[in-house]
Amino acid sequence: MSRVEAFLTADEEQEIVEAILKAEKETSGEIRVHIEPHTRLDPMDRAKEVFLLLKMDNTKEANGVLIYVAVNDRKFSIYGDSGINKVVPENFWDTTKDAIQDQFKKGNFKQGIIDGILKAGKELQVHFPWTRGDKNELSNEVSKG
């Protein structure tokens, strides 16, 4: 079993999907999680690449958020589309990163990801509230590379 496959159990992945559903319930924003073994790039640069590969830049309001994890490198980053970056507080991504990192340092990888998802979801709800006719534009499944 690869380290990516061992990083989260099937039950933990399902809990992450449920957290995404909860976070997206009151917003038009979209949140995804991508896990892969390694990157040769800076984690933020790789997150930008994955963001585009997952077509997260195609949301109606440019309000997608990607939580990217390179398991073997023990690195992660959070990438937000232009629409959300225009409206979130200046330190928002740092505080979200800190929430994830606090759990990761304890070995609580699932909880760290969930904490990041829920924090991003609350901010998305403020700036991109759900309205009638909003639809889920992106998959909620954890993607793997």
C-alpha cells in the first residue's frame, strides 16, 4: 500500500467528504482536497497546477479552494481562486494554514484537513452565500495523484 493510500482510511476520506458537504451547504463556494506522494515544486506552485488540472478555475464566481497535501514531503498548501482572494481578510489563508498545521503536528491528518475545510467554508458562506439555483460545480471526493 502506498503512503498516499495509507494517509487516510476509507472512513476518514468519507468524513472529509462529509465535511466538504457541510462546508458547502450554505455557500456557492467549492472546496476540494488533493493528496499525492511528492512534488518537485514548491507546494503552493503545485497546488496552483492541481487547481487548474481539476478545473477548479471554472467555477461561476471564481470561489474555489484547494487543500493540497504532498504526503511523503510532509508539506501542504491552500490555494484560493481569484474571487475569494479578493474578499477574504489579509491573514485568512495563514490562519487557515495554522489550523491545519496544528493538527498535522499531532499526527491528526484527517482532523487537520477537516478543520481547514470548515474554516474555509465559514468564510465562503460570508462572501458567497448560497442562493436558490446554486449547484455543486465540482466533485467533493478526495482526489489523488
